[in-house]
Amino acid sequence: LPYRVRWQDLKDLFRKAGTVLRADVSLGPDNRSRGYGTVLLATAEDAGRAVDMFNGYSWQSRILEVRLDRLPHDLDSFAAPATGYHTPIPLGGHTPTIPGFRSYADYAALLGHDRLSATAGVSRNLFVGNLPFHCQWQDLKDLFRQAGTILRADVALGQDGRSRGFGTVVFATEHDAERAVKMFNGYEYNGRPLKVHYDK
């Protein structure tokens, strides 16, 4: 974060992505910004949109790095070890209760954990294979949006920056993911039948 930025500036910026419940900028003992902060959004969809909008965003000549945060402390015991969500603009952080999230599973959906489903074999994470090589993450997101709310879509890239022909899609709910499997497994996309299944 630019060092002049205060919590109100951060809240005003992230409001473009959705409803901001709380924004904090980390301050050192001298009351100066440490250059990072946290933003808590009202819904998983808003949080996903914020990552899409602001990761890599140039703000006052600094490039923002925005990712999802670790689970709140009271949920840590449920989380898979070393989830890797520790970052500059986390969503949640030290806040023990999260308005808008009815359960741990809702918060986990935001992080895309796929081991939390009570129904064996069903998750919110989908693997999509046999993609056309010109397909980018935005194309994948636009296509799968027909099935429901998407938190994240990625296309795997090789070292040369070209698509490897497969990707992943994380939905907000298991119901949306299930609908996507039914809609798009075997679906012909630019002449290629897609292979869609739950990501392992």
C-alpha cells in the first residue's frame, strides 16, 4: 500500500467491489503505515470481485497485491494445515466473527477449500480440461458464470506464458458447482468437448 493511505482511503477504494464491513491499515509503533492492511467484505462474491479488481491494480504509483487471508483464529482448527493464505490485503484476519457468513463452510467457500463438503465427492472446486489453447481465465469465468456465482477462475500457463489447456473454477456454493458439472462436462467449446469434474 502507498504509505500515505489510511483505513478510510482503503475502505473507499474497495467499496467499488462491494460492501466493506471493515478496513484496517497496519501501523507501526511510530503510528506510520507498514504498507499493508486488511479489508473485510460482506460476501464471498464481493471478496472474489475485490481480488479480481485490485490484485495488480496501480494505486498512487504502487502495484497492489490482493489475496484472500487465512481463516479467522476461531476457525483455524478446522483448516487444512498450511493453507497459504497469509497476505498483504487479507479478508478476515483477526476478526473472530464474520457478519454475512452463516457458518465455517461459507467462509471456507471464500478460500476455495475443497475438503469441507459433507457430501463425498462434491465440492466447490472444479477441474476443467481440454480447453482451447487461446482460452484465458476471463473467458473461462464468462462461460461458467452461466451456472452460478464464481469466486475464482484460473487457466494453467506454461513457462512460455501459453495455456496448458486446462484450468480450475471455484464456485460460491456446491449447488452452483454441481450445476456447472452437469452443464459443461462434454460441452463443446470452440470445437473441443470440455472435461469437467470435481477438483481433487
